[in-house]
Amino acid sequence: MNKNDILKEINSIRDHHRDLEKSIDLLYKIQLNRGPLIEVMTIIKHERPCLYGYIKNRLNSKRGFSLLFDLSVNYELAKQRLSV
């Protein structure tokens, strides 16, 4: 999954509970491809705060993702790294 695909997916996700599964699928795809997971979560955290809360509640007990909620990068840096 390249950066353009990731950006298309992020842009298609709305800040609503209905897009929870879609966003979780995206995160798993990025994780499997060893992609920019921290940057994507930082962007979701800032641009879709309601959805971020749903994701956090859903994945906080997953060992691979629980650390992700404690980490973040600067929002502008995350956008720059994804070439937004």
C-alpha cells in the first residue's frame, strides 16, 4: 500500500461511527505493510476526533495497537511525511 492509496483511504473516511470498520481495516493494512501507522493515526486524531475515540476504544486492548495511542508525531510533520 503506497502513500497515495493511504491518502485516498483517509480522505474517504468520515468522522462517524459507521466508518469504524473501514478505518480499522486501513490500519491493519498499513500495519501489515509496515507503513506510516503513527502518521496516519496522528492525522485521524486531529482531523477525525470522534472516529479516533471509537478506534481507541476498540483497539486499545490489542497489544500491537495500544502503544500506538501513546505515540504521536507533530500533526504538520505527519502530513508532510504522507505528502498531504
